Amino acid sequence: MSATAQISEQKLLGFKHILIATDFSPASELATEYALGIARRYGSQLTLVHALSPEPREPIPMDSPRDLDGERFKAEQRMTELTEKVTKTGVSSRLRIERGRIWDVLSSLIQREDVDLLVLGTHGRGGIKKLALGSVAEEVLRRADCPVLTVGPKVADAASADFRRILFATDFGPASAKALPYALSLAEGQGGKVVIVHMIRPMPAIATAYAPAGCAAEDLIEWETTAKQDSLKKLKKLVPPETKLVVPPEYVIRTDFLPEGILNAAAEHEVDLIVMGANRAQSARAISHIPWAVTYHVIREARCPVLTLRG
């Protein structure tokens, strides 16, 4: 079964309904550009939503005119501007302004309206040590069941919304398995190329610290060679033979640390999109899989959007 068939069975192929969360910031504006590009390509329905704070910032008497709710009034003005912009593109769209916690609003819409792609932009604020994107983006990435396309702070423009070159980062874990069909089907649909990347963590120094100098070097070379050969076999088995790619996939195996290895590979291959699964490590057994901290770092530093699927 091809990647396209797998996604069709799950009602995910084609991104029929795209939801974009906007706070009217420059980051959201850029994310909207990407969402519009995807919607035009797939003929998608687009819903733009803005979440007002759960409680009005200032008390509003029940019998007061509607426009005294200053927060809602300003949001409606900005949404009107967005309506004019979206209408010019010919994309079918709906606008929503709802009061509540952002994740509560998004979760409700995703479930009620069968959303199959969530798009958001992030400014990437937060301490570097925390590798965070902000509490809102973090909650969305942790909890969304649908794919999430995040446009990070290093993405300059939406000129490459066609996603002609796609990097798929895999650790052979369950989340990566969920993400692979998207990378393949996007490439199939757009005649693009997929670069499939796997990072092998460098051998710990302690493993060779007590070995004779010559043996240590030979052991390291042998270990890396064997690990790369094994990984290449696994990578080639990932792509079903029925997959209809115009350009054969390229396999990249590197001995590097996450997330720098993924970012370096993305830069070297000048990709338009990074696709990856993300696992929240809850035990020592899960540490081999791509953890949330790596996902956050990749999104924050990548110069292209990142499509993630929660494991």
C-alpha cells in the first residue's frame, strides 16, 4: 500500500480542512501565507480562529452595546482585514472569534469540524535552556491529534510553500512511522524529492577511554561503519515499493547530535519543509526517540516550516 493510500484510509490526505490559529502577530501572518498556499494547492477549506481571553479584561455590563467589548471589537476589525486578504486568493474560508483558552478553542474546532491540519506561527520566545516555544505552542504540539505545521521565527517568507524538497527525520520510532506517509504523499503530489535522514549518536567517549589507542580508533571506525550500514538497510525498507515518487529518495545517515544534525542536513539540502514525529519521553526506554526538546529546537531554528505528528 502506498503512502497516499495509507493516508486516504485515515482521511488525512489532501488537507481538506485547515485550521489556522492567529493572534494577528507577524508570526501568525506568515503562517497564514503558508496555510493559504497549501489551501490553494489542495482546494482546502480554511478556518481562521482567534481566541479571546477566557474572561474580558474589563467588566462589560449585560445591557451595553456590543462594541463596548473592546477586545472583541478590535479582533473583529483585524478579522475583517484577513477576510479581504483571503477572499482575493479565492480560498474558501470561515472566520471564528471565540472566547476561551487557546487550546480549548482549537481542540473543540478540531473535533467538531474534522480538521486535518493545524497551522500556527510562533515567535519562539522563552529561555534558550528550556528550548521552549511558549506555553501555547507547547500545549498544541503536545496534545493535537492532527498534524501541526509550525512556522518558526527563523522562517523568512512563504516563497517555498510548494514544498518541493522535503526532509524526513526518523528515529524508527512510532511517531516517525506516523509522520512518514505525510512526507511521501506530499512529495508524490508535488513531484518533489524526499531526503530521509537518520542520526546516529556518536559513540560515548567512555566507551573507548580505556582501550589502547590503536584499538580505540579501529573500534570507533568499525562501530560507525556497521551502524551506518544497518541504518541504511532500515531506511530503504521504510519506503514502500509502490510509492510514486518522481525523484528517488535520498538517504542520509550521519553521526551527529540532535537537533543540530537535523538542522545541518536541512540547510545542506536546502529543503522547503521538515517532517518529523515527536515523542514525549516518559521513561528511560523512550530516550532513543526524538524528544519534545529536540522538536522545539528544530522548529525554533529551522529556516523552513516543520510538520510534526505526535507520538
